[in-house]
Amino acid sequence: MKKALISVFDKTGIIEFAQSLDSMGWQIISTGGTSKILKEKGIHVQDISDLTEFPECFDGRVKTLHPNVEGGILAIRDNEKHQNQMTQLGIEPIDMVVCNLYPFKQTVLKPGVSHEEVIENIDIGGPTMIRAAAKNYKYVTVITDPADYNKIITEIQATGDTSAATKEMLAAKVFIHTAHYDALIADYFSKRLDITSPNTLTLTYEKKQDLRYGENPHQSATFYTSIQGIEGTLPAAIQLHGKELSYNNISDTDGALETLKEFNEPTIVATKHANPCGVGSAGTILEAYKKAYQADPVSIFGGIVAANREIDKNIAEEMSKIFLEVIIAPSFSPEALQILSKKKNIRLLQLEHIDQQKQSGLKVKSVLGGLLIQDLDTELFPKEEMQVITKRQPTNQELEDMMFAWKVVKHTKSNGIAIAKNKCTTGVGPGQVSRIWALENAIRQGGKNIAGSAMASDAFFPFADCVEAAHKAGITAIIQPGGSVRDQESIDAADRYGIAMIFTGMRHFKH
């Protein structure tokens, strides 16, 4: 008679599965709550303590850690020495292990959960059993996912056993599952003890969706999400309309969100290739959109738009006049949804808490053969280091424009320049190998709107050429980190042209 050991926390489908095994003549061994439920349904069950001849103890902490269990799972069936030892020790083989683990993830996600409760939800016996069964998968079927129950029953009904290919697939699922489980535990303790750079790093994410392709059609791609801390981030968004998000949609929308979170008043951020191309703030979200659109009516076409206020009928009518890939906002009015949903290719994403700041976290970037990990860039500048270093002080309006541009350039690919006036970008120059080229591109984009604007640079000026170009374009104020050995040349040029300049003491490279 074949034996199945069933010990599950998630009882989904387990009664029907056990009934099927019972009807096919399998002997079922079980533990605690699982045993009780199966018995109540009339299924013949042998308690684990009868198998081990030892009672469950320490509030259930020890019940399956016993040679009669682990030996029955791990013994190699066609190894004569193992078979002789099983006979001598009175150990009988266990042919199937059905087990899912204590809900550690659900526990750590509970608001206000105590450390003691977290510790009690670290499973010990379960991972030991399923790892043992997975190691001996040639002879033992191991099931951790209720979604596999029907497949297993169908195979057993057809052939009397699960196939070798199925056993190996199930074993692989076990090691993926336990690696994920242990990584969650490691992450919990690392955060609790503020361990930021361990000698070995274990990260774990859960699949949200397979994507149609990656940056290009010949590349495959998948979207994974963090286990916790996703409130106010893209993985928490609900898609209300449109075809599924692409790799580039996700990357670009995330870039728009990062920029949007710098602003509190009604703001629209339009991005292209994860770079801001038009940013506007105003008293209403409609006026903010009009500003962002006018900032660059060419680049916004086919771009991403992020809003930190509800999209209503009026702004939806404006947005529907052009093609947009994605609109993400905290909510959409019914009228706005009706208008925008007429465009079948637009993606509409609702994200509550869209303005929530992420105060801490890690930024991870892959390189060939490794990972680069750094803290999130959550600061604008250290207030104690910010200083006006020119003879002329900025006006209040210039100061406001400088702060606006500084928030935008922080999220512009380096070398980056952002130019702004009246809470609206007038030019953005991202991702150039030369800072003067970035400035020239921004000026070219803004045209006649540049005059009277303030300019922000993500890093210092190595030469005075940027100040010279800014003056010719009519820029009246500059904000930059400072720190170049040739800072004085830029300061002298600014003084010569009556430009107000601020050093922040903090750069914002973004590669």
C-alpha cells in the first residue's frame, strides 16, 4: 500500500485530494489540524504520532522531525543497503509528501505584528520534509501547490503513479518555494537588525505577469514585484482599461512616478523613455496638464502621463486629443473613464496613494555578472549646504523656478539639464555625454519660451560654457551642486551677466 503524508496549512482542495487518494487505496498519514479535518470527512488517517511512536510536542513545534518520517522519505528504494536498514529499523517508505508551509509572508505583512508571532510562523518541519522529498524525487512525489492536485490525481488514476518528469518538476518547485521562504525570513531579520550590506545577498520577488517581450521584440521579459512596501508604487496600480503593459510601459511609467512624487500641488508629469519631457504644476490638474502639454507638445505624443489628482471629464477631453500610451492617476471619474476608454490602445492605471513618498529602500541595477545596489535617492539637497554664491540674490520667483527645475533634473538621465518658469518646464535636455550638449538641446527644445527661465543641472559645471549659453538664451537663474575645481569661472561668468546662482552641495546623477 502506497503512503502519503499530508500536512498543510492552506487547506484549499485538500479534502477532495485526500478523498481521491483514499479511494485508490493509498494510506494517508497526517498531522494536527489536517488530520482532524480529514477524519471529519470520513477519510481513514493514521496520526503522525502513531507512525513515530512519539507524541507531537512543544505546541506542535516538533511532530515530523523523526527518523520514521525522514527515513521513510529519504531512503533510496533500489539501494540494497538502504532497504536492509529500513527493515532493521522498522521504517516504511513514504511515497508522497503533501505540505505547504506556515504563512510567514502573510504574518510579516500584518500591521503591528509582534516579533513573537513572526517567530512562531517560521516553519521548520515542513521545509525539512519537502526538501527531503524533493531530494529523493525519483521515488517520492512532493506537492506544495494546491494547483497541482488535479494533475497528480489524473496521472495516478491513469498509470498508478506520477511520471518521472512530473516528479522532477515538482521537486524544482519545492526548492524555488523554500528559497523564497527563507529569503523572506532573512529579509525580515536584516531589516529588524538594520543589516544593509550582508556578505551574501538573497533577494526574492513574486511574479506579477509575463510580458509580451522586453525592450525589443526579440527579448523575453517578466514583471516581478516586491513582497512588501509596494503601496503607492506601480505594482500596486490597478489597470482599468487597455491592453497589457509592456516592458517599456512599466519602465517609463515608473520614471514618471518617481518625478511626480517630488510635487505636492496638482501636477502632471509627462515622460518619454523614462525622462520627463513636460512637467507642470498649477492650482488645478487641468491647468497643470495644459502646462505639461505646452512644454513639449511633440514629445508627449505616445508618452506616459502621471497625475497626482483625479482625472475628470475636462482633463480627459484634453488628453483624448492626442495618443498617449499610459495615464496613471489616483482615480478617474466615470465620465473620464467613458471618454478615455474609447481609445482601445491607451492604458489607464489607478494608483491610490500615488503621492506617497518612499522614505527608504534600495535601487538595484544588474550588470554582467553582478548587481549594483544603492540607497534610493530620496533627498533634494542638504539645506545647511545650499548657498547663493553670486553677487545677485535670486528673486522669489526665480527661487521657485529653481526649486521646480531642481526636482525635475533629479529624475532626468545624466548628463541632465532642466529649465523651468512659472511651475512649468520650458526645456529638458537628458542623457548627453557632454553637459553643454544637454543644455543646448534643452534650449533648442524650449525656443522663445526659455527667456526668463531658471536652469538646473544635475551635476557641477566643469567649464563656464554652460553659464555663457544660459545667458545667451535669456536664463536668469541657475541651480547646480557646485564642487568643480573650476567653480570660480562659472561664478565669475554668472556675476558678469547678472545671473543668480545657487550651489546645493548635492548632485543627482542618474544613469
